[in-house]
Amino acid sequence: MIPPRLAAVATLLWLAASCSATLLPGLGALGAQGRRGMEVVAEWRTVDFVYPSRVVRESAILTGEFVPKNVVVLDVDAYGEGKHQRIFVTTPRLKPGVPATLSELSIEESIVSPKLRPFPSWAWNEQGDCDNLISVFRTSVDQCGRLWVLDSGTVNVFAGADRVCPPKLVVFDLRGRDGAEVVARYTFPKEQREPTTLTITVAVDVRGPDSCRDAFAYVADVTEPAILVYDMRRNRSWRVLSNLLYPYPLHGSFKINGAEFDLMDGVFGMAVGPVMPDGDRRLFFHSLASVRESWVSTRVLRNQSNFADEPIPAVSRLFHVSEPRRTSQAGAEGVDANGVLFFGLLSENALACWNTRLPYVSPNLHIVAKDDKTMQFASGLKVIGRHVWMLSSRFQNVMVGRERPDEVNYRVLVAPIADLVAGTSCAVPGGPLDNLVEVDTGGPLFRPPSAAYGGLSPSGFGSSSSMYFGSTQPSYGPSGLHDALHSHHGYGFSQYTPHPRPGANTQQPSSYHQQHHGSGSGPSASGPSGSGFSGTGPGDSIVFRDPVDRF
């Protein structure tokens, strides 16, 4: 028996890939906290801008440079906290009369129709100069405090789509003296784009604030389905092709709040998952015209030689797609530090989540917020710290030409992740966002919300991912903990006795499995007496004491 004062207890639950109908009753329904919805922090019927003067604004309206009803707010991003927080929104030039495509807003005075201040200036948003910002769909703020702006270079997409400039990336340092210093600029070469290329989404891959130059950006080409990979250090890019980037013909018809339209858009939503134990990450992505989720190791994408010539069959097989399906097409998506993916369900006016360490099956897909009025068409979605940010745009009305300037059309919504995922399998116990405390020699105490798992027997669970515990941020991977703690067929709770000597535990997962886990399955599996793991029943637990012990 391990003395209580020495024990830091962790109960680890992973859902088996073959879920039975008896597992986790109620999954897929609205989460307990989801009924509270998301808080609206800004909303507009139509959009206005901060002009130098009333005369300049009126002149812009008279000349057609500013047509308020043609301005569509599409994406949101944020940087900083509290009163120093900066909020950015995009207004791509989908139609004529959009005077600025990227802006900053202030909600200190009112959340109702806050005016947009062009970022970084009015001059930067002027058309006619390809060095300026022409038409921005989405942005991304990285952990180095940089705003990555993806400029499509294409305007008037609802009237023939005019390519006035090549697509480019512009990276602004938000931490500098003026908060808008350009630290990188890259134009995608002609050979990497097609005549109708439309770049709409950017996901940034930085491995920490000490590796800011060693960054990659993944860019979605929605109309000529591809991912453009940009290597910041080498200042070069390449085009990635996969069948999974294309639209799915059976899901190109949309019906959202009474508006029906067809839109055969390819790769649309993208999000980079947390770092896994092997140092790699996964890029999650999906086409707008689809009900499946796909993913690929970023190690595959970052290797330019994989995509130098014609598609390589062996490389193509490294792209994965879910067999099960969502109940709806999804728009933008984002992933938190725990590996939980958030995405909007378009036909359901809802926000959903999936714990990416679990199989992509219906019981693991949860609607965590839903509002038929405020959450129509999540065209923008970001996970920023402990919060999910959403931009709902009622874009279905734009598609069918039924905009309602007498109603609120655009909203920025925010909700704490903990509130959204409470009571679901997306509530990751012991993740980097919460639940970790220091005990004794520094080991973490992992306290899972048992209610989230329905009090099920451990025999119903298996493993699909791994985690390590220690002084650094937890990461996830496709294996590892399965080898360390689980039998081939089931789940076993175990206890790990701290080493009698000081220092880190240096055994590898395979050694743990062979020496301490035994060969049984489910709750009956156990290791040799005194071997370090003892017992595997529902009442047992896993004990970690060394802050650098990890699997």
C-alpha cells in the first residue's frame, strides 16, 4: 500500500475504438453547460468604419468605395488579455464597396455595432497596390505574438472573382512598439497556384516561443483543393495535393435556416493540434462540402521532398479520414492545448467538440453550445487560451442574396472552454489547461471529472492516444500509453510505485508494458507482484511522483 501522503493519483480514461451502444449514454446531445450558450461580445446589423472625418466617409459612400450592405464580417482573432486585449476581424472584398479588409475593434464602450479601425492603417487597405492588403478571409495569431494575415488577392468572388494580386502572407509582430511591425512577407509563386485558386484559411505551426523563426504555415486553397505549405526559416513554399482535400459531391448542398444553396468548396477548416511525445503535431482539416474530418502528420507536410513531383502513393496513405460522419457540414475549426477540436455545425447552428485522443465516432462528438439566432454559420472560429471565439456571419443569407440589414447579421461570441465541455468526453482531465497540481516531490495530481464518463466499468475502455506528465505541457500521440498501461484488448487501472531512488524514471513505454503490465485484458490484467504496477481493478489508480516521469 502506498502511503496517502506520497500518492498523486491519476485516473486515465480513453474510449475504445469499437464503442458499444451502452457506452456514455447521452453523448452527442447538448452538454450540460452548452445550454448557457456563448456570450456575444460584439454584433452588427451592418458595418461601419472609423473614418478620418465625416466628410471622408460621406465621400466614400457617394463614390461607391463604401457600400455598407456589401461588407461581410467573416473571421475573428484576438491577442492579449484584459484591457490590453486586441480583437481583429476580417471583411474580405466579396463584393464592391468594402473599404478595408482587415480591422481592429474596441468593445470598451459598446458591443453594439463597434466601428472597425482598419489595421494596420487605411493606407495598408487601399486597393491598387499588391503590397497592400487586398482581400483577407482569415488570420491566425501564433504563440510568438504575431498576426499571420492570409491575403487571397482575389476580389468580387460573387461576380466572377477578379484576381488582382497573387496570394500572399504578411506577418505582423503585435508585441512591438507600434504593435504592427511587418516581420515577414511572402508571395506564393505562380507555379504553386491555379487560375482560380482562392486561399481562405491559414493555420500556423510554431513549436514554442523559443522557435519563432522555425515556423510553418498551412494555407487552404478552397477552389483548387490543395494545401500550400510555407517554411518561414527557408522562405519557400510548396503545394500539397490529396484526394481528401476535395469537396464531397453528396454534401455540396446546404440548407441553413431556410436558405438553400449549392457550394462545392474543398478544404476549408484547418487546425494544428498540440505537440505529441515524438515532437510531431497533426493538422486537422475538412472540406466545406463534407461531413468527415481528416488529418495528417505535420512531419509529412514539412518534408518538401514528399511533394516534389507526382503524388507518391506511400505519402498519400499518410493522410487519414474518419469513417464515421458528422450530422452536418462544418465551417471553421480550432483545437485547444488538450487536443480538443471545436467546430461549428452549420445546419444545426451549433458548436461541437471532439477529443482527438478518442475515436472519431458519434458518441465522442458533442454539441456544446447551440443558438438558432446568434450562432448561424460559424465562418470564423479560434481557440485562444482557455476560450473559444466564434464569428457567426449568417453567410447563408449572403449566398442566396437575402441579407437583412434590419437584423443583427454578424456576431463575435466567446465562451470558456471549461464551461463548454463540462460533462462531455471533451473535458480532458489533467490537461495543460487545468487539473494539474504539485504534490510531494513535484509530481502532478490528475483529477478527472468522473461524472463525465458516466461511471462506466473500465472494461469498456481502450486506448487511442498517449500523454506524458511532468513539468512541461502535456502532449498527445497515437500510441505509447497504450503500450505502457493497456493490454491489447482492454483497459486496466494500475498503480505505479515511485522509485526508491531519486531521479527520473527512464524506462520506455515498451519496457513498462513488458515488465509491469502483464498480458491479460480489461480489468483483470495485472503485472507481477511488486513490479511497479499493482492491481488493475476499478478501485486502483496510477501514481506519479517524479516531475519528469513520463510516458
